[in-house]
Amino acid sequence: MRIKELRDSKGWTQVECAEYLGFHPSYIARVELGGKNVTLATIDKIAAGFGISLEELFKGL
């Protein structure tokens, strides 16, 4: 949910987000829906792509 929230705050579609972060759009969709387990390295890459720390990514969860 947090990734979708961040993506929406940027005004990105899933396709735009995936392109910016370097992932396939279906991967982003599965992550947002909780259907994909992600590694810490991937989570770090996502946080960096949004310009936030891991702490900020998990804030409020």
C-alpha cells in the first residue's frame, strides 16, 4: 500500500513508476497488491527511486 501511496503522490501510473524505478510494470502491480515478496535490496532500490530512506518508506506501517 505504501508504494502505491508514494506512486500516487508523484502522479505516476504503474507503467511510469516501473520505468522510473527500473522494474517491469507487472512487478510493480504485484508488489502493490502484496502478491510479490521483495528482497531488502529491491525495497532499498524502490526507496531510493522515490528519494526517501528505508525508514521513511516504512513510516506509519
